[in-house]
Amino acid sequence: MRPPDFWSQNDPAANTIAAALSPLGLVYGASVAWKHRFASPYRARAAVVCIGNLTVGGTGKTPLTIAVARALAEQGVPVACLARGYGRRSAFPMLVDANLHDAGMVGDEALLLAQSAPTVVARDRAEGARLAVAHGARAIVMDDGHQNFALAKDLSLVAVDGEAAFGNGRIIPAGPLRESVAQGLRRADALVVMGAGDPALPRFAGPILRARLAGERRFDGRRVTAFAGIGRPAKFFDSLRAAGAEIVQCHSYGDHHVYSESEIAALRNAAKRADSILVTTEKDFVRLSPAQREGVDMLPVRAVFDDASAFAQLIDSLLAKSPGGSAAL
């Protein structure tokens, strides 16, 4: 799905559409509040960190999840990642095996997470947590789930896009928000502002960290035809430029787009005509079949914190006081 233009525009036509849809947004936001109020979350026998956001679309949650999982592993904590497995064919909880599973079976984010830590996919997060613990996890890092209340959380980090922020400030379908900003921030222990920008964060007194997505400078001076099917393709194109690429063509698709053979063939032809190499995101790359990957390069990115010591303190606070996993840790 590609976000509607009116979610980020401020003109009479966009405001009219958003206003007409606002009653539906209020119902959606109220449903999240209702679920939170009446939830009976499962308390896992492990510390649970949730990397969430307040909006639809990419804010860098998966790279943040990987950064937190790696930080815990470096402290000697047996850690597992937990993801829903968006778009996967199977319904039951499963431990991801990158040698056996593809994106259709476990989801693209899960394949990326599994490169850094054992990863479980489960629509029911409580069942997923039980499976992770059964495989030895003493800390679970959940990719997405700030609006999911099936699993009790010991630390909730909310990612905010520094540039896009909260769009037009309205709730789905009137805008990109999954719930009101104030409602979502009340459940956050810390915020991570991703990239440049200074979004308004009303009444939030907790820690605010800054991070950015950094890629290796492996495309210095190379002519690149870039394509991406993620929440915000423009962020990937910016990362490619920062990695030294000379982008001659950009092709954007909806988030989690599944590429057809004809689309990949057309992209290869476009790159050849432009005397360029074909480059995509890690997340798109894992969705491609082995045959589709031929002649396609990717840009690995990682979350880099501006203040590494503040991030370390956040991890230390989890290790010191986590009510769910203190005994196990």
C-alpha cells in the first residue's frame, strides 16, 4: 500500500478529504484505546522490548529492532526478535530459518531480523513469546506492536520519523496515525527520532534519542537505478546518495510490494539503458526470488545513534529494572 497524498498535504482539497474521513479516524483511535483498557496482556518469562510507532509506514523500526537485539546480545543476554510476519502465508508461530523460509512464508522483516538474532513470527504475540522463551530467549525485542496489547512490555520505544513526523495529525483513514499522538506517547518509555527534523512531541517528558540510518559507502561514483517498495522510498534514495551513489532513476512501489518477473525485467532494461547498476533495499532484496536477484545489488543500512551513551543507558535500564525478565536476566 502506498500512503495517500492527502495524508501529508496541507491544501483545501486534502483538508476536505481528511475532514470527511475524520469520524472514521476517531472510531479507529477509540478502538485502540478500548483494546488497551480491557487488555489482559501475557507476562512472558523474559524481558520484552517493543519497537513501535504511531503512524503507518516506515520509520526505521526494523533497523532499531536489530540495534537493540545486538546491544542485548553484546551484554551476554540470550535474545530473540519477535515479528508479526506481515503478508506471510503461514498462520502458526514459527522460528525463522533463513535457509528454509522465504518472505512469503515468514515476511520480509523477519528474514532481515533473523540475520542478527533468532527470530519468531507470530500473529499472536503471546504465543510468539512463549515459543521464543522455549528456544532459550531471556529477552525479546518486538518489531512493531505498540498498538498490540497481547504481550506485556518492559520497555516501549517509539520511533518517530524526523521529517514526516505525524503527517496531517489525523488517524487512519483520515491520516497516517494509528492512534492520537497524546494517547500513544502516554505508553512510551522513550522516543527515537529517526533522521533530520524536529517533530512536535506534546507533553512527553521521557528520554528522546536521535538516530539515523547509515549505509556503507560502497557506491561511490556509481550510476544507480534505484527501486524500493517500502513505507518511505525517498528515505532509501537519500541513503543511497549518502553512500556516494549517483542516482539516475528512482522507481517507487507500495510497502511490501511483491515484484513480478515482468517488473524486474523492466527494471533491468531501464538500468541497462541508463548505463547504471540496479540497487534496492535489503527488505526488497529478501522478497526477490533467487533468479530475480541476479544483477541486483542492495544497500545494507543500520541504525546509528547520535548519542551512543544514551542508548547504552537505555539498555542498562532494561537490564536493571525489567519486571518481566529481571529474574531470568
